[in-house]
Amino acid sequence: MSAVNKGRPHFASRIGFIFAAAGSAVGLGNIWGFPTQVANHGGGAFIIIYLLVMILLAVPALYAELSIGFIARANPVEALRDACRKHPTQKPLFGSVLGFVSLTAAIFMLGFYSILAGWMLAHSLGSVFSAIGWEKGVEFVTQNTVQRNLSFCLLVTSLTAGIIFAGVKRGIEAWSKRLMPLLLLLLGSLIIYVLFLPGAQQGLALFLRPDFDAFLQPKLYLAAMGQAFFSLSVGVGGMMIYGSYLRRDENLGRLTMTVAGLDTLVAFMAGLLIIPALFAAQSIGETIMSNGELIGRSQLIFDVLPRLFDSLGWFGNVVGFIFFTLLSIASITSTISSTEVPVSYLIESKKQSRNAAVLLVSITVLALSTLIVFNFELLFRAIIALLTHYTLPLMGLMYFVVIGWIRPWPSDLNNEGIFKTLLRLHIKYICPILMLCVFVSVM
Ligand code: PFF
């Protein structure tokens, strides 16, 4: 066990962990990414492959990531170093490298995710301004300008920092327990409302009907894999740090399934909301498809859907506010976990106070987001693609290698009998082989 784990913070309750980890998992990837990927990759075909990839790869990767933190009870750099030190030929350097890659990925992920989260907050405020008839305010928050992007990035980073300053129990856990039920309530109410709009049923059909030709395209498998890993927040150490804050007597297998189940449920619910809403927009004359694919993703959320809300009259402001608040909550609960990765490293390994660590990480993230905002065309999409298609799944692969090949299978994980043996073989052999197949197939 690592030397840094005495007197560490921990989650006060199991449900607190579940909401925090599900909060990290449920984000823009579920509510925005999943439905658009489904629509673009063969409807139900994508859902089937996504569920398969989830069960065969992403859930085991989540389990591997959580368990590395759970066993070491330390931040990702220490935890991975510790796991690799257990190997007879001693590979702590490999572990440290993996830890720093996770940490760097967490910061890059925050760099672009804070910009996206800022857009959501801005549009949520836009609905309030529109409801009170403040046109200048609406213009500022809804136009894609450098000033708007930077100020809302600052707002997102400050909100995240405010929660993390308060620590694991009073900050992360307490806020996740407030925000996640609210998110489910908002999502549920919106689905019920949207499904009754004219045109919505056509969207429902596209969402659920599989296009069998899509199964033959290797791109579908890479997209499903990237989406599944991103959705479960695997690969940047956020789940590892949450696993390290769990009490010793928790059943990790069951918790992994609960978190993955909630995440998949929300993604599916989001599909029931977004695609029918887009088709409702189409029925009032909006263009949503071109060449059989949905038009640009940001256009759909920030132009098409707001025009649908406008068509509902003043009440549309309420629907718009609920919609963008839902997306804002989803993104903030996700930025929390990736911020805790470098923060916990600075506290435990560099002996910084929590306040100093949060400040340093927030400034670094803001600097990176600013760089991205000023070089938007060059960096924004490139960073997202690099992280979601390659870095996250590759880190998931590394977690399989660590748990399957480097660290002796831990005796203190609460899975006994046949299930434990099968999982061990699955993580050791099947997962790495399957992942390599997906990567090779798209080369
Ligand atoms: N799971 C989040 C989403 O679906 O939007 C994205 C994410 C959050 C990835 C936090 C990684 C992370 F550490």
C-alpha cells in the first residue's frame, strides 16, 4: 500500500459515491454525444454495438480503473506506480508514466470540456434573459465570441473549483447528491414533453431502428468504443481517484455495474429526448439532415433546438432553460472528477494544501482553455478527437494490462468464485485482444 494514504478523505456513504461516479460519467457525452452518434451511425445498429462494447470492454475498464484506486488508496500517479511496483521485475517507472498520462489527459479534457460546459451555461442564462426581454444580454450569451467563451469558461472553472475547495464529503459528495437527482428529474420531464410534440415519433423510429449495413463499417466499432470509454469517464484517472475514496468494505463489482447502468440509462433517455426533439424541429421547417447524416452537432443544439423552443412562444424560454440547465449540470458534475485528479496528486504527492492545489489546477485549465479559444479551428476538434478516439481507450487498455498482467490479481476485491475467475481471464486476454482488433480494423 502506498505511503500517502493515511488520513485520506473518503465518501461518507455508498449512495454518495454512486452519485459522484455517475455524475462524472453522465455528461455531455451522454446527452449530446450519444444521440447524435446513434443518428449518424445506423440508429439501433449503433445502440447494439455500443451495448456490446460497454459490456465487453468499457465496464471491465471501469472496474479496472476503480480497482487500481480502490486497492492503492492513492491518487492516480501513486496508485499506478504502486500497482506496477507489485510486479516481480519492478516496473514503477511504467506506472508513473501511465499516471502522468492520465493526469495530463484529465487537464486536456478539462481544457475543452470547460468551453463546452460554458456554452451550456451561457445558453441557459440566455433563456432567462429572453424571458425578461433583455435582448442585449441574449445576444452576448448566445453569440460565439471570444469574450463570451472566455467569461463562461471562467464561470465553469470557478463553480468546479468552489465545489472541490469544500473537499470530498462536503463538496464532491454533497453536490453530486443534490445535482444528480435534479438532472434525472429535468431529463424525465423534458422527455415526456418532447415526445408529445408533432414530428417527434419519426425521431423515435430513427433512434431505435437498426440500419444493418452500418454493422459492416469498422468506423462504427471505433466510434462505439470511443463513445463508451468517454461516457464512463475511463482513462483520465477520475474514476480511479473516486475508487480510492471508497470505504474498504464496499463491493466494487456491484458498484461498477450500478454506475455503468445509470450512465447507460441516461444515454438512452437522452436519445429519447434529443432525436425526437430534432424531428419536431424538422416538422416546423428546420433542416436537420444533409446526405443522410445530421448536420453539424453544435448547430443542432445551439441553432435548431433553440428555434424549436422559440416556436413554443414564451413557454419556450422555460423549456430552453430546463434543457440547457440539464446540460450544464451534466457537464459540471463531470468536470469535478477530472479536476480532482491533478488536485489529489498535488495534495498527496506534492504536499500542497487543497486550496493551493485547486487554485493551481484551475489556473492551468483556464490557460489551456484560453489557448484553445484563441486557436479554435486548429485545436478544438483535434484535442477532442485525440482524447476520445485514442487516449481514453488506450489508457483503458493500459489499465487492463496493469490489472491483468502486471499487478498480481488482488485478493482483497470482493468477488469470489467463478465470476472472479472469468473476469480475470476476460480482463487479461479478451479485453486487450478485442481492443487491438478495433484499432487495427480502422488503420
Ligand atoms: N463521461 C463524461 C461525458 O460523458 O460527458 C466525459 C468525461 C468526464 C470523461 C470526466 C472523463 C472524465 F474524467
